[in-house]
Amino acid sequence: MYMRDPSKMIKSMQQRREAVNVFGTVSKQADNTIEEGIIEGDPELLDDSEFYQQLLKEFFETIDPSSSESAFYALKRLQTKKRKVVDRRASKSRKIRYHVHEKIANFMAPEPTNLSPMAPKLFENLFGLKTHKPTSAA
């Protein structure tokens, strides 16, 4: 099946770069994952597990056509299923979750400023905080 149409085989094996975490690169989470309608896979990222399963199935068929299906499904059952990597003890507040903040650069505590003795009066007059006594005209 695969050897009859190699271009179809290669396209099915290629994976998109967004779908796979590449070792040594920083993952980019961009909103425009599909650019200009290109959905083709990356030629450097291949998942060839289906290819080898198909070759093994074809090999079993050449040896004994009746036992190939049963042997293939027996091998499929023996393969370990992928489980999610989950920390099972992290629930019920048994594990502290925290994020480390970056250190503050060029941080200095504030120094008190020396104001002149006339500054409070200036602010009172400037913002109208001083209560004026009404002058009575007699």
C-alpha cells in the first residue's frame, strides 16, 4: 500500500512544526498558526510509526495471509498506550503552586524629600485647603 504511492506516504508522515515541540527551540504560541493556507508538514519532522506497522503487516501477509491480521492486532494490543503525564499528588492542595518573579533591575528605595517650611502653606493656598474666615461688613 505505502510503496505504491510514496508521495502520499511522505505527506502522511510529515508533521506540522506547530504540533511538535522541537528540542532546543523556544515554543512560539502565535495566533496565526495557519499562514496563507499552507497546512503541509515540515519535511524534517517525520512520524514513521504507521509506515513501519504497514511494512510489518505486509511482511506477515507474504508469509501467511491468514495469520497476518491476527498477528498485527496482537502486536497493536501489546504496544503501550500513551498516558498523559499528570502529577497525581498535586490535587487537594498537597503541592504548592508558585511562579518565580524576575528580579527587579535598578530598584532603589525612595528617599524622603526635604521640603521648605513654607511648602504646607503653599499647598493650602494653591489647592484651597485653607478655610477662609468670612469677613463681615459692618
